[in-house]
Amino acid sequence: MRVLMYYSNNDVRLEEIPVPQTGAGELLLKVWASGICGSDVMEWYRRDKVPLVLGHEVAGEVVEVGAGVDRFKVGDRVAATHHVPCNTCHHCLGGHHTVCETLLKGTHFDPGGFAEYVRVPAINVDRGVFHIPEGVSFEEASFMEPLACVLRGQRRAGLSPGQTVLVLGSGISGLLHVGLARALGAGLVVAADTIAFRLKRAEEMGADLALQADDHLPELLRRANQGRLADLVIICFDGFIPLALNAVEKGGTVLFFAGAAEGATLPATINDLFWRTEITLTSTYAGAPYDCLTALRLIRERGIRVMETVTHRLGMSEAHQGFRFVSAPAGHDCIKVIVEPHR
């Protein structure tokens, strides 16, 4: 079968490897849609593991069912998540499923979603594979995993109806955050970025204001918000961290959603940031099975218009370009790239 073998953002090769063999409790999926995530182009995060097949935003069709699997059959349309928790460790029992060691290091696809076929291990089949609802396309279903991450982030950050929410970065994660904040009843939703194309999309996804992410942003936010800054600031691009710390209201929360550059540090002093401000800094990573199920339901109900973020659909022979587009979006009017392995 054909796969995209990742060596670097500028070196993604179309290669041939054997179709994985399906064992007991496992599934083999024919991949129909697989989204490129921002984390797929974090070269420092991948460099010690290359070459490898990436891809974790997967929707496809069951073509083989391993012994003992009774919830799925050949022909089922499903979406799958590559990382799942153990559900029994200290972290899982405390509600922190996405820092579970099983999720972080013990589960993955074989070989990865940028392949014509993918083997789903038994533990993932047990708690990380979901039937695609009727009326939902494979492309829409491939948003299950990224939307699950966004759902978990806003829930753990404590978004409440009526709050002012500032989303810094209007790439795919930022746009999903804008759409979800609007769906959850935020009072004022503000998107910020430096790319005009993305700001326009943010407005289409429900942002009340789409502003340039520069030093003038806090003052513009005050003018639009009765003299206040944002109750919740969501960082979807690490270059906006200093701006986030200057744009959060006293008593507010800053959610570190996106991964940062290698070695990045907080550009603030303790007294300036925390003393007499009651500001909360928090973070989230990935989504748990419950978040995936909720994401699929939102997609089914069209609560968030995920397809409005898609800018590129690429077959395997051209999909290498998608990694360059995602890593340098300004020059390509790029937001979401969907790889279609059987196109």
C-alpha cells in the first residue's frame, strides 16, 4: 500500500509498505480522509523518530475485523483516535485522562493515518473507535479528533456563557475554538492573527471581532468590551504568548493550547503576572474518548461548521505539498488540509 513517509516538512515521500496484518481484537481501516494537524509539522518534535508515517485525524471504512470484535463489522464507517487512556491509573481516575502514560506512550496507529490502510490496535478499538453518524461525511468525521482536543481545552479552562473569549491564532485550532466558544454561549468572541485570510475565516466561524495580533490588541479589546480585557485567552500559536499575558483580565484564565517552540519560556515576572491579579494559567493536551464522542455529536448537529475550514484536499501523489502549506500558511491561504489516500 502507499504511505506518506515523513522525513521533514520539506521531505515527505510517497513510499510502498505492506498492508498491516490484523490480529485479535483489532480492525483494519481503509482510510478515506486524514487531516494534517499543526503538530504534524513540528519538526523538533519529530526529528528523533523519523522516518515515520504520521496522521492521527482518521476516518475510514472497516475492511477487516479481528477475532473477538463484536461492535464493528466490515463496511462500517468509523472515525478513530490514535491515543486512548487506560482508564484505571491515578491520572485517569482523577479526570486527567490525557496525561495517562498509556495515552501518551502506549497507543498508536499502524503505521499512521497518511496511508491507504491502517491497523487499529485492540485497546483503541475498545475505547477509541466510533461509528460515523448518518449524514456525516468521512471528511467531516476526520475532524473528530481535533475538535475533541478543543472541547477538552475549553471545558478544563472553565468557559462560561457570557464570558469574553480571545483566541490568539486563527489556524485550524483557533477557528475550531472560535466556533465552539460561539456555540457554548460566549458573550464576545474575538479572534486575532496576522494573516488577513485567516481573520476573514474567523469571522465566518462566528467571531464578533477579528483583529490584528499586535501590541494594539489589548487597547482595542478594552474599547470593544466596556473597558475590560478577555476573561479567557486561548493561545493557538506560541508566538502570541506575550500578547496573551497582556490581554487577560484580572481573575481570568489563559489556556496554553498549542505546543510551543523547543525551549520556549514564559516572558513574565511572577509579581507582574500573578500578584493581585488572580490570573490562572492552564494547559490541555489531546482529547479523551468522551471528548471524541461529544465532538462527533457536535459535527452531526452542525453545531460547528467544520467544513468551512477546509482549504485543500490532496491525493497521495500531491499530499507532500500539504506539509509545506501547513508549515508556511501565509503564502498558501492554507488552513485545513485533508489527505484523501484513495483519491
